[in-house]
Amino acid sequence: MDPGRPEGVVLSEVCFSVKWHGRVQGVGFRATVRGACIARRVVGWVRNTEAGDVEAMLRGERADVDAALEAVFNEMRDLISEFEIREANCPSDRPTSFEIRR
């Protein structure tokens, strides 16, 4: 994140679909993802899946998204058994915040 960049100014965005497997529900995982993303100006959403995983869509500058993912991994690594990250097409309607979906 560039602290000198005005709020809301985006240089080049990427979108990633992420899924974490392991003991990732009921442990504050979604709140951790949300906090890491908000701190780095990454927008999107995170939710639990019926299969017991957590999935998210992250959108922001590449360095910010990478930093958010690294922060989540560093904080929750003992609970993650496996994760999948794939680049996704960014939808035309850009979210303005990061939300926890139910």
C-alpha cells in the first residue's frame, strides 16, 4: 500500500478468487481476512462454504492483494491445510468496501 496515494485512487487492479481449507470456520478466519484487506485497501468479500472451507474474492492493486494474502497466511497458518488462489476477471461493478457474507 502506498501511504501517499489518496484514498480511492487505483492504479491497476487485479482480482483473485481464493479458497482456504483446514480448520478455518469458527476461528475468526473471515474477520482476519476482512481486517487484512481493509488495512490494505483491498475490496471484495469473504464467506464460509457448506463444505467447511472459506472462500473470498479480492480486488485491488497487485501489491496490496499480495500483502493482504500474506498477512492472512502469517496469522492463520496453523489452521490452513491447503489454499487455492486463481486470478479472476474483475466484474464491471467495483465494490467499495470489504464485506463478510453469510
